Amino acid sequence: MSGRFRTLAIAAAAGALVASTPAHAVPGDLGPGTAPPSPSGITQRAEADPSKQSARGNSDSAASQVADAIGRLGKTTKYSDEFSGIRVEPAGNKVILYATDPSEGRRMSGQGKAATAKVRNEAGEVVVEVRKSKYSRADMRAASAKIWEAEKKQRTGGSEIHSIVLRSDGSGLEVRTDDPARAAADRPRTAPVSADDIDYVKGQPVHNVSRENPSAPYPGGIPIRWDWYASGYTCTAAFGVRGSSGDEYLLTAEHCYDVGDGIEDMNGDNIGSVERENNITDSALISLNSQAGVWVNDDYVFDVRTTALSWDGEYVCQSGYTSYPNRCTIQVVNELVEWADDSGKTRQGVEARQCAGCNAVAHGDSGGPVWSTHSQGGLVARGIVSAATRRWKRVSPMSTCSSPR
């Protein structure tokens, strides 16, 4: 690659289509003049900021660390007959420990607090309250295992069970199923947990969540393909949008697909079809159940707070699927550009550039979300990835969007 600037064309976020507002987006007054995002592009939403997450999640409060120390003890063989679960109340610097034998619970508490003495000295004393429970976690796991085993045998004729909650207070189980009455009638023998302490409730199926294999309501930033492709993906979806009649869509690039094309995710599941398109802004709408969340990388989904136009000098990010994890510090150099693409169609949008020698976009990013961070957390929708001024070599075997159709 030479040292030339790599450039990026972005279809305007606002006014490009009738359905130009992210689905379920919270209205806001953020407009031109927004401060540029940091290079990571994702630092203004603390609860989802990777730099502020420990290996165990958001567990940096003193109460959470004491709870973690006690919980690790509770899951050992020594305390398996007594430990039920834990509840943390960070605001009150309090931990509630549930144990079938309170005296053993107090031993767990003392050892856990001793292991976190330094944390407590720095952040203040953590109150640990021990409450007596009916069943240990081991008891509940034994009963749960029997329910799952019976469910496997009855799956073809019984009520499908979607999930089972082992209550942290040790009071029993909550079984979530599509038909609670039938599941309760089919219940197996569940000793050591009494049948009276097992509640059967209406529940929903549980789906694996990933950027490559999403489920409805569909977020933006997911890799998508025409349903005639055997593998890989062709482009990226941008934002969930809603029409004036309330219909929901995902926005993507028009040059990737034609109206009527069926669209799949990378797992081969059909998620919708292209219903409308706009040649000028290189944008298309996939009709489906969408949401305001957008994948900013393979680990985090952020909510879109509002939309905004982009002006010369501002900075944006894009999280097309190929450009893992995302590309930021992309500066707008021309807020209105018209160009002719490979198919000869005239497009209109915004031109932005990365640093010399940097790749602002790559094949497969087309249609992906262009955004900036919102001052109150979440994202501002800025547009979609449309084109580049240089052709690119494919950067991975999965990048099959070699040219516009």
C-alpha cells in the first residue's frame, strides 16, 4: 500500500430515506459541532467500555469484590452443602449471603472479608448479612438436572423447557417453558427440592447472541448476505430504522442488493428481504424486526441515541464487519460529494479520510454503520459506508463483496 490517504464515502444519516430515524432511538438535541470521539470511539458509555471491564465483568466495587471472594469459597466442596447464592447491593456497600447453615455462612463471610481486607480498607467496610436458605445450590442443581433429563425424553411430546432459574436465595427453582400447565403436569421427581418449591412460568426460547448469528430484534452492524450465497457474507447492516407507519427495517447499502432479495445472516438464517432503496444515497431497507442497538465491535452493542449530519472537520467511526474491531479518527473532509460508482450510478454523500497508510474501509464494510459517540452515552448515527477511492484486496476469506452488483 502507498502512503496515500484512504477515503470513505458516507451516505447522509438524516433525510436520506423516509425511514431515517433509528428504531426506538431516544430523541436528542445533539447536532453539528459535536466533539470528536476518542480513537477507540467507545469510551463514553462506561457500563460497556472495555477499558473499564475486569475479567469478571463490572466488579470493581468493594461489595462486588467481597461477594466474589465469598462466592468462590461457596462454590468449593467444603461449603457446597451450605452455599445457596449471593445478592450484592453496591449502593449500600452490602452483600447478602444465603446459606442453609448460617454458622457456615458466617465462616465463608469471615474468610471472604479477610481475603479482601485491602479493598475494604480503601473503599470502606462492606456489610455481609447471612440469611438462612432452604436449599443449597447443590440441591437445586440436582433437581434441575432431573428436570432437564426428563425434558429431553419428553421433547417430542411434552412441553419444551427453555430455561431454569436456580434462585440465589435458595428458595427453589423457576422453570420457564412455553406451556407451564403441561410442564407442571409432566414434572419429574425433583428431590431434594420439593415440587412445591418449583414454579412453572411462561418463558421465551433462548438464542445464542453474537454479531455473526444474531436474533430478532436485529441490531445494526451485523454481517449479511444475499440468500443465494453459499457461505461468507457480502455486506454489513447499519442501523435499525422505522418508517412513518411504524414498520421497522435495517439500513444497508443499495449497491449490495436489489429490491426483493432475501437476506440472511452468516448462520444461513433468513432475516428479511430488501423492500426499498434509494440510489442517490446508496441506501436500502431490509424489512424485519429491528432495534436501536449497533455492534461497535464483536463484543459490544451500543444504543443509538439520535442522528446527525456530518460537517467538515468532524470525526466519525465505522464498524463494518471486515474492519475489525472498528475504525475511528476518520475525519470529514467534504460534507457533500457526488460520485459515480462502478455501476455508473451517481451517488451523494460525505467524504471522510483516515490517516496516511490507514484503511478507512474494506470490502464487506459496505452498508455498515458510521457513527460518533454521544455525550450522554451511546451513539449518534452519522450514515452508512458506501464506497472508497481505491480498490482493495480481500482482507479475509469471509469478505466476498468484491464489487457492486
